[in-house]
Amino acid sequence: MTGVRDVQIGDATIGDSHPCFVIAEAGSNHNGSLEQAHQLIDVAAEAGADAVKFQVFRADRLYPKSAGVSEYLKLDRPIYEIIAELELPPAWLPELARHSRDRGLGFLASVFDEESADLVDPYVEAFKIASYELTQIPLLEHVAAKGKPVIVSTGTAELAEVGASVAAFRATGNADLVVLQCTAAYPAPISSLNVRALATLKTAFGLPTGLSDHSRDPIIAAVAAVAVGANVIEKHFTLSNSLPGPDHRFAVEPDELRLLVRAVRDAESALGHGVKTADPVEYELRQFARRSIFAVKDIRSGEEFTRDNVAILRNGSLAAGLDPVRLSEVLARRALRDIPAETGIIEADVA
């Protein structure tokens, strides 16, 4: 499939002819503190992100209480208890949404069940569906039916699974879907990111695509993603890696988030327009350092041009002579007038 449709999220257009949309993923790094949630919004704004995103979930809709301990978290506590402590109170939503918009940020949320989607609907410009919810088709259909754009991560998924979810989404009549390549490891090794897969997803589904980057590095994956056509970059961030909680240790800190946004914008600038032509910044050296045919000795009118009295030299600040490709033509002729040394040989000089 070719041709990628644009998706509008608030004032931003997501698509191939538009700047990469950078989502600062606050997630649950508020640690249950409204003040910390506000600080995260300020950090995202100061870094230059386009949107900030939180996660809205309920422990009893994520795991059974007996789900046990997660090995990757390295926390000797049941996952249910950890998740319960990180729930974002619904009462925060209007305040966080207002603060985000006051700081020029789009306000987004990941939702993990239908009731949470209903709670955040009045406040968000788009929904996010996390990787592990990709195959939860009833949730995907419920969110799609709200008519807002939806961003879906694809960690752990095969292409056919992504295809099934995209088809289910489109069947609702909502076409505003963005798909993110993602590696569900925390942190994800750079070698596991498979950034080129986002181009595969774009080709397969004709949708804007991007990268949800779980690596610890703030720059490499983002720049690589922009280089292969990412329309969206999502990155977890925190106030400090030393804060308690499951997601702080692999998130980037404020200065690193700022570096990431700058790297994305610089990478976009470096990619340019793709037309091979001389750039205006090259014009001076194009004239100064390119070569043309010069007299290297005084040449009298009627004298034959030879390799002893002409050469191909860089122009410097002198007026350029004939193009080097014409040297053999010049060597077969005689001078029509006197030509001082270090003068470019021009058309009027050649008999």
C-alpha cells in the first residue's frame, strides 16, 4: 500500500509532509503526586515536546491480585500492589489538561480499559493504546468509536497481529490511526529497536508511523527513526532516574529530553528536501574552489594554446574561464587576442 494519510491531533498534523510529532511520555512517573505531575508537564514544555502523555489505568482491570511478582521490575512486591499505587486519580485530569494546554502542549493519555477511556475522553486530543493492549480488540473498538485519533504501539507483536488490529479499528469507520514500532523491554537495548520496522508498517498499512523508544539513550533511536521516516517519536521521561517506581530507571531526565527534541529537529533539518542541487551556503565556494581553464603564461594573439601555457586551476576570486571539459578543444586553437597570465580563457579568446 502506498500513500500515507495525514492525521490531525489538536493543532498538529501528523504525516510525511509535516514535522515529527514528539510525545513526552510522563506515564505513571508522577508517583501519585499531583505536584510531580505538574512538574513533568513543565519539563516537557521546556524541552520543546509537542505533547505530554500520562497513563490512566486501574489495577483491578489490569491484573488479578494473585498475578505475582514481575521479574524485570526487580521489586520484591506483587505487581498488583505496584500498579495500584500508580493509578492516576481521575480528579487530576481537568487540571493536568489545562496546565498542558497553557504550556502549549497537546494532552494525551494511554488507556487500558473502557471505563478509563470514558473518563479521559473529555480532556484528550488523542488516545494511546499500549503495546500489550494491541490485541484487546474490544478496547480498540471502544476507543475508535469516540472518533478521535488513536496512537497504537506494537511491542511484542507480529505484523499479522498489527494488521488484524488495524482492520478492526478501520471497521469502526475511524481512519485516524497512528502506529508505532516499539520494543517492549525496559530499557530496550539499542540493537533490539528495529527502527526500520516503522517503514515496514507505513508501507503495509498506509498510516503515519513512528517509534515508541524504550532505550535509555536520548538521541540514537530518535535520529535513526527520523532518518527512516518517523512521523511520531514517543519517549519516557522522568524528573530523576533515582526516584522510586518501575519506569524511572529507563526514562530520560529533563536535560536529555531537551537533547532528544533538539536532535529530532536537527535530523529533520539535515534530511532536507531530497532534490540534488547546490545549496545557497555552497555558492561562494562553488565559484571560488571550482576549476576552469587559465593562462599560466602571457599568451600573444595568434599563439597556439598548449599545455605549457594553459592549465586547469581553481578560480579563487578571479573571473572563471571555460569549463575544464573544453580543454582539448582549447588546445586545438589559437588565441584571438593577447591574454595576460593568470587570466581565465573565455570564449572570445579562442579562435
